Amino acid sequence: MSRQERENMIQFLTKVEGMTERKLMVMTDADIEHIYTRAYTMQERI
């Protein structure tokens, strides 16, 4: 994952899921991608 993709995912998750940037910064790319995919899928359904 590129740096820009990671930053975009973190911004999305802080807005939609209410997660803190600090918490997301210590997660792996795979963790962030998994949470992002789940949250994005839920937003599409709404």
C-alpha cells in the first residue's frame, strides 16, 4: 500500500468510525485495510 493510500484510509476511518489517528498509526497496513474495507462496505449499504 502506498503512503497516500494509507493516509486516505486513516482519514476515512477517523471520520466514519471515530477511531483516533494515534491508534491507527500503530496498526499494520493489513489491519488498516481490513477495517477500512469493512467500514467502506457498510457505508455503501447505507
